[in-house]
Amino acid sequence: MKHILRSNQRHDIYRKYHVQDSEIRDLLGECGVRYGDYRFIRYVDGKTEMYNIKEDWWQKYDLGNSHPDYSLVNEKHLECCKAHGLHFSV
């Protein structure tokens, strides 16, 4: 039986494009991270979206950068991306 990690602060990285060439990946990719109840997505153009997936499973309502936890989740997103070799201009 496969063991599944369950944690409120687990990081799951999502990649829309699975491209090996980093230049192409940086041009085409987007990256999202799940941190606690939040899903944070950063697009190549710098646009970000943050959702509370516990309360908004379908991710219809972007919480925006004025949300109290935005800075923390943004920081965790950047740490996770850096750990996986993804770099975004912020």
C-alpha cells in the first residue's frame, strides 16, 4: 500500500508544462504550490492568484495580494520553486 503524506503545510508543486529545456519552461510555464489551505499560482507574466481550497474548492475566488496570509504563502511558493530549479522574476 502506498503511503500518502498528509499535512496542513505540505507543499505540492503543480506544473502545467513539463518541459526539460529551462528557457522554454521559463517562457511557457506557470507554477503553483499548495501550502496549508491555500493554493498559490504564479504565471510567467508575474500575475499571481491565491485560493483557499478548503473553502473554495473550485478556485473561483482569487483572494488577492491584500489577504493577510499572502506574503507568507508567496514566500513559501518562491522557496518551493527555487528548490525545484524554477526561477521567477518578482
